[in-house]
Amino acid sequence: MSGQTYGSADFVQSLARGLAVIRAFDAENPRLSSSEVARRAGIPRAAAGRFLRTLETLGYVRGDGKLYALTPRVLELGFSYLSALSLPEIVQPHLEALSHRLDESVSAAVLDGADIVYIERCRAPGPREIDLNLHVGSRLPAYCTSMGKVLLAFLPPRERNELLDGVALTRRGPNTITAKRRLLKELERVRQTRLAVNNEELAYGLRSIAVPVWSQTGDVVAAINIAVHRSLVSMDELLEDLAPALVSTASEISARIGFNGVAHGVH
């Protein structure tokens, strides 16, 4: 927070609470009562009610008297960030081409704290689509996603350790890594191979692979992935048949950004 603390005279508590109300909603909790919002945001119910009614008046929330839900207008809050980043515009045609070629769902994400934020998503048509209700702006814990593993792996070690110290490694799928030491070992493997695998760590039946997208300065600025259902694609098929196309697409995107792999020792 730019060096400001909760006790600082420059800290606006009402703004922080309003943002907490917005963050109370997610893919698993798209509709909430005022009491549920209060609990998830950690604020009094009366305050939650006032914030919800204000957001409803401004068009960011809609309610039926009992339950509230975010409206598409909340995307405006992140539009300036995404536009300035320019990554979505660069990534989008490459992901569309990859999705059409492989007939699989592909996505791109950036790291925001301990979460990944989706900046682009191209869904596979028909039954191959994975029903996780993900879209541009969706957030997921980084530690149990393939794109998150990539983005964590290329953080400076001290920053990565400090970030993970504040994360509860809770079980999300049958194979979620819940021990920090094991996760750090996995992230080191990802850093060495430049490819992350998620085998039912986020959700039952979900498999994915992810690779880094590099900036002109040689930093990892995003990750892209292919997500499949285990009933349709085996791990061998994912790694042997689909991974080369994903790596190639990441190289194309990185080159568009201005990355020179030879100059930075990345081949």
C-alpha cells in the first residue's frame, strides 16, 4: 500500500471497507446476503448494508432485497490497469489461435499478491469446456494453479518466501500441495523446466500446464496455460502433444513484447 499502514493518517478506512465488500464476491460466492458480505469482508452488518446500497446506487451491485451480486460494471475498476498493461491486447489473438488449433481452453494470467488474475481466456467449444465459471478478472490462489506456480517460481526467492508465509495452503483438490517445503521444491522444478503442471490440485478432474511469458527486460510478466479434464486428456497427452504448442505460443507472445531469449540466456 505504498508504504502506508492501517494506522496512517492517510489511510481511508471507508474506502478499504468498500473494496473489501467487492472482494467478498467470487466465483464460488456470486450471490451473497448482507450478513454474508459482512462476515466475508470482516465488517459490521450495518456497514455492509450501507456499502452494498451505495454500490447498488452506483451500478456496481444489484440486489433483490435479500441477495446481492456484482454487475459487469465492476470490470471498469480494473480496465485502466489492464489497458496500461497492454498484455491482454497482445495475448488475445495468440490464445484464440491456440484454442482453435487444439480445441482446448487456454488462458493468460498475472500475479496480484498471492492470487492470479485472469487477463484473457479462450474457452473450448462444447463438452470440452471445463465448468469453473472463470472469466477475465477472475482470481484464484496462485499456489494451487499451474499459472500461479509459474509466476511464483520466477519471483525473487525472498519475495516468494515472504509471500507464501502469509498463505494458508488449504486443500482445494485431491492433489493440492499443502506443505510449504514441498511447494518450494516444486516451484524450483518449475523454474528449471519453465513448465508447471497442475494435476487436480485446484479441483477434482482438472489438469493444466502453464509456461511463462517474458518481458523485454527478461522478467516473467504473465503465464499462459492449457486446461483439460482428466476424462478427456491424459497427462502424457497433455505433456507430449499439447505442451509444445503452448511453449511455441508463449515464445510468440514474448517476442511480440520485445523479449530476446538469446540475449537473456533463455532458449
